Amino acid sequence: MDNSANKPIGEMTNEERTKYSIQRAPDYKGKEEAILSNNRKECWNARDKYFECLDKNSENELACTQFYNTFKDSCLNSWCEYFIKKRKQDKLKQEFLSKNN
């Protein structure tokens, strides 16, 4: 880890916090340059395509297996878990708000 890991998180820049978080991920393998540039964009694109497929197919995961596999291959496991949990939470929040309005 670089020297930014010795700083309190509140004093880190956004870039330092991102690097620190990646390095602490359980599946980090020392490739932060690749992850922080092109691979991050590939990950987000794969995530967006997978989620778009789920939207079009009424959340049918079997219909989106190819997109899911690309998503899993393009992102760190910890990122995949985060994005999927966040999507589920956002969907529940959206449902709750639409029922109460």
C-alpha cells in the first residue's frame, strides 16, 4: 500500500480513498493502475449492460447469464457484490416511495 494508507481516511483525497479501498478488497491482486482506469470503465459498462438486461427481462437472471458472466469477469468480486446489493436496495426504496406517494 502507498503512504496514503497511513493517513486518516477523512484526510485522504478521493483518489487516495479509492486506491485504499481497492487495496483493502479481499480480491485485490496489486493491479490498481489497470483497475483505476480502463478496467473500471469496463466494469461499469458490463454492470450497466447486465442491469439493463435485468430491466428488460423482468429481473430474470437466467435470461441475462451472458451479461452476468461478463460483469463478473470485468469487476472485482467485492464490486459485483456491492453493485448488486445497491441495485436491490434502490429497487426496494423505489417501490416503497411509489407506494407511499
